[in-house]
Amino acid sequence: MPAAAGKVLTSKPSGLVSILKLVIDFSKNYFALFDLEPAFQVDLPHLEQSYRALQAQVHPDKFSSAGDAERRLSMQCSTHVNEAYQTLKQPMNRARYLLSLHGVDTQEETNTAMPADFLMQQMEWREAIGEATEAADAAALDHLASQLRQATKTLHEELGHQLDQQHNYTGAAGAVRKLRFFDKLREDINEALEALET
């Protein structure tokens, strides 16, 4: 449970606004909010538990009979906790956020330069997806999806090493850009499989 959660509703500050401000410190980074060390490899069960504990304390339903100011702050706190949780739960978002804490922009929209072998692999996968889609070959698409899952897992491991051990933030930003390519391939495969099911 987050350190902040232990403070909640046991003390009696003047008003619910004070109580909510004890729960959520908006100046904390998302990792600190959930009592986690800033790292790519996180304790996901702890994150889930901390998220549920915080939401139990700040959810707007808990303040339905409070005044306008308290309800607004409760909504802001709940939204902040949700955003923080969704960011840290997903590996790509977690990596982006961690890099942002170190002042690194992943430049996903502006930097499309990739190693030649990586681009060749993307072309081969796209060609294979196109052929399997045209042939209505669900088994081939499933096989490609499996290959992509393995490639994504390997890249996640590389990204974790770059961020947590090497502190190679430039390399990690490049890995995030590669993962975005993988996400697009995954979407294409899923769309092709859904089309075959209709």
C-alpha cells in the first residue's frame, strides 16, 4: 500500500479538501504515487494493489454528499490516479514516462530513422501479412502474431536493460520507436483476423 494511503481518514484535518490533499500529492511522479522505485521493471501486483487502495480513498462516489469543491477535487484526484495507473501498467507508456522523467523525448512523430535490418524485417512481416490476408490464411496470421509477440518480449527485455541497468536513455528511446512499429503490425494482424471471422 502506498505510504500516502496510511495517512488517509485517520487524522482529522479541517475539511474533506484537506483529507484529499493528504491522499494525493500532485507534485509526486507517478512511481512515487504508488510507492514504487522509478524503473521499467515494476512490481505489477503491488501497482494494482496500490491503485485500488488509492481509488478506494479518492473515488468521487465516496464524496457524493460533500460540497462542490470537495467533489471537484475528488474527481481530479481520481483522474490523476487513473492516468498514473494506466501509464505505469502498460510497458510502452511506462517507458515513455520514465524517459520523460530524464528529459528524453522519444520523438516518435519526428524521428523515423531505423536500422536497415529492422526496416527489412518490417517489410518482410508486412509482405507476409499481406499474403496471408489475401489467402485468407488464419493459421499463417496466428503464426505471425506469435512471432511478433516473441519479438516484442525480446525488445521489452532489451528496453528494461537499457533503462534500469545501462541508463542508456537514447537507446531506450530508439527501442520505444521500434515498439511502435510492432504495435502497428499487431493492429494489422488483428484487423486481418477479424475480417476473416466476419
